[in-house]
Amino acid sequence: MLLPDLRSCPLKRAASSRRLQKADVLLMALLTVIYAVPAFSGLGNTRSPQSFANMEGKTAAIRLDPAGGEAGQLMLFTGVGIGSYTIDYTAENGQTRLLSQVEQSHAEVLKWLPVELDRPLTGGTIRIRGSGNVWLGELVARTEEGTIVPASADVPELTDEQELCPVRQTFMNSTYFDEIYHARTAWEHLNGVYPYEITHPPLGKSIIALGIRLFGMTPFGWRFSGTLFGVLMLPILYIFSKKLFGGNLTPTACTALMLTDFMHFVQTRISTIDTYAVFFILLMYLFMYLFVSEGKRRWLALCGLSFGLGAASKWTCFYAGAGLAVIWALWVIHEMRAGRLRFWGFVKNALFCVVFFVLVPGVIYYLSYLPYGRALGRTNVLSRDYLKIVLDNQRYMFNYHSQLVATHPYSSHWYQWVLDIRPILYYLDYLADGRHVSFGAFVNPVLCWGGLMALFVLAYLAVARRDQPSAFILLGYLAQLLPWVLVPRLTFAYHYFPCTVFLALALGRCFDLMERCHPRGRALVGGFVCLSAAVFVLFFPCLAGLPVYPGILRSWLPTWPF
């Protein structure tokens, strides 16, 4: 038997075991550092072109140094915008020919784009003409051996950072997947440009912009904030599990499961907004649990504040908010039946919720649109013009998400997430030496399959033994999953990311009971965590983008694209 006798095992520890001690602080710090080192390693280049020229309707001339060798390839570092470039070349003898027509679509932003030449260029002048509102960061000519040909331009931004040109485009120096939207929008927020991507609320992109302010418009810069929030989730989860279960082993085990989870590692290292939604969901459920456990309104206020920040980052946090409302309603019913909450106490609590779950989130959400207002010169948040910006975007987002009709080779349905059947492949690159680089988002199967079984245990405990932590975790999980059952639009494995937090906590409930009521409980918990860590190490190359030879990693399921 892996589980103890669930009918007789005591469900609660002493309250003192749930208070943070020095040992907890040390364990949190150790786990956080263990995770942060690989999380920030190989995240992306720390240097990229920082100056961009708006090439809309403009022509720039780039003069190649004849003594610099024969240029066999051009590399363009694209900024934001959609359009195209026409590239001509005038040789030293005055002959002019068309070199290339380069499209800068919405998918080709903040990337190094190679332009192959039919024959080498020696000296002469390259002219590049922009069409559409396109920004360009750099144009580099280099020899077949990879040596950069010295050049000068009448638009200085195009040749002022030539030494940053990479050998080839990779995820380390360019955007991938939805970074083409969210990293771009962060740059637009910083530069007063009305954003191209307006299908999600603005706050998540503004958080991405903080990393760019610190480290520049580089891959490391636009991925920094998400990675930092991913790191910060670990001590928060430790505290959450400590408050739920007490002791040291179970909080450590729960946190280690997140530390070794595939989805958490990959999804927090890509510059998209899902990380911030999950971060604030974790916070809001921690604060709600503290409220229902202690009855102190300050936790309810912090829960509402977290909800507001999450909702202003991504609408999926409204699903979490619905789960919070159910938990609060059940708490009210329980307290009124126990005689601890009278009618006027209920009224005061309800009004408190109106303030912190409606008014405060509303203000946060409304003010998150300031970057839109600045781009259009409408910064008076009390004006009708600013209000119209906000309302128009709500209509646009609703219509977009409700009417989206699209296909994608790596889309998946909710029941595939639950069973870890269909990962989403974010990146795939074949190298000249026969190796390939690939990574994508899916849940560590130890967490996914083990957590799913743990949910059934929690359902039994919640119904048969009225176990409050089990019911709380189960409601949190269902609040993140059930709405997706009814969503007809295109969905992906990363939509399951919020559920992974509750899978870890569900296993934590089982770990807690095993530790206290099973003769080999501590060894079983330790073995489960070690298994999760071993699987994480096994699949690490296709989580971090490390080159491997075909056949080194064997997919466990035929639907895994690694």
C-alpha cells in the first residue's frame, strides 16, 4: 500500500507546525537557488541591436568597404512593424541589380533574417527601401567564412552595431513562438507606439517591459521578467504548502515538484504573459486560504489585489476568480452554520469583497491601459477618450476570442492536457552536424499522472472526511480546468499551466498523509520527488534547447514531438 489508511489517518497537524521557521527559510532559499541557476542560464543573448530606424517609405544607402572582402550573405535584424524591404546593389562600376525582396510579416519581428546572395558583392553600395511601417535595427554584410564586411550608412542605426551579428538565427538571438507578439508589445509600450497585439490586457506586457528596461531589447531582457516570476513561484508555493500541511518534508516535496516540472521551466522562460497569470493565481489562492483559515480580512484584501493584477494580465484569471467566489460562498455558509458569522457580519464581508474584488481590480485593470493612452496622446484617465480606448479593446478582445477560427499543428484539447498526450512544440532547429535543437511545453509526466491520481484521493477526503485542504485544492484545480471544457476555440497545452500548481498541492496532501501515517512514508515521498527530478534531468535537453543527436531522447508517447 502506497497510501495510509485514509479512514483513520489524522488529517491535521498542530497549528505550530504551520508557522515558518528558520529551517523553512533555508529550504526555500536552497530550492530557489537550485532552480534559478538553470532557469537563467542559456536564457538568451544579453546583447542585441538597440537602435532601430523607422524605414517606412525611406531608402538607406550602405557603403561596403572594398577591402573588407566579398560579401556572400546579408543579415537583417528586424524591429517591429509589418511590410517589406527592397534591396538593390550598385557595384563599383555603376551597374545596379536587385538583390532581394524581403517580407517582414508579423512573425518576422525581432529576428535575425538571412538574405542569401546569388553572387558575392565586393565594395559598392547596398540600398534598402522600406514599405509599410517597418523598423530595422541592423543590416550586416559578411563573407562566406562569416567575417563581417565593414560598412557605413546614411542611416546610422543600420550599421552601428555590426559586431552583434550572429552566425545564424536561433532562439538565443531572436524571438520564437508568441514572443513575436508579447516582446514586441513590450517594446511598443516603452516607445509610445500603439501595440499590434491587443488580444490580451496590457499589464503582462508592461511587466515584460520592466526586464527590457533593465537589460535592453535583448532576448535575455524580454525573457527576464517571466523567468524571475517563475523563480518567485517556488518560495510562494513552499509557503502555501506549509500553511496547508505543516512540517518541512511536504512543503519541500511540493516545491521540488514545481522545480522539476517541464511546463513551469519552459513556460516561464518564454516571453509570454501566461507566467504572470499563474503567478497571481498562486498568490490569490494562497491569500484566500489564509483568509478561510484565519478569518482575517487583510488576507481577503491581498487576494483581491492579486486577482486584479492577474485579470489585468490575462483574462484566464477570471476563471480563477470564479473559483475564489465559490470558496468564499462555502466559507460564508460554513461560518453562519457554526454561528461565527451573523447577518451584519456577512453584509460587511460582502461589501469588503465588492471593494477588493470589484472596485480595486477595476481600477488596476483600467489604469493598465495607460500605455495605449500614451501612444494615442490620451493620458487623462478621466476623459471620455481614454474610457473609449478601454471599452473598445474589451469589445475587440471578446470578439477575437469568441470568434477565433484557426488551426495549428500542435493545438490540443483539455482531455489531452490531463493525460499529458499532446505537448506544444515551440522550437525546432536542425544543425549541420546532424544534431537538432527542440523544446516545447508539457507537464512532467510524474507530476501530471501522479497529480491526477492524487486528485481522486482528494475527492474522497473532501467528501468522506470533509477535509478542508483537499476541498480547497480540488476547487482550485477545477476552476482552472472546467471552463476550458466549454471553450470551442483553438487551445494549447500551456493553458493547463495554472492547473499544475494544484496538481503539486494535491500530491502534497497525499505526501502529508503518507509522512505521518505510513511506516515508510518519508522514504516514499523522497522516492517520488527523486523520480520527478530524474525525469526532469532526462528530458532537460528538450526543455532548455540543448543540441542532441536523433535517438538520444525517446518519446514516451507517439504524440510527443521530441
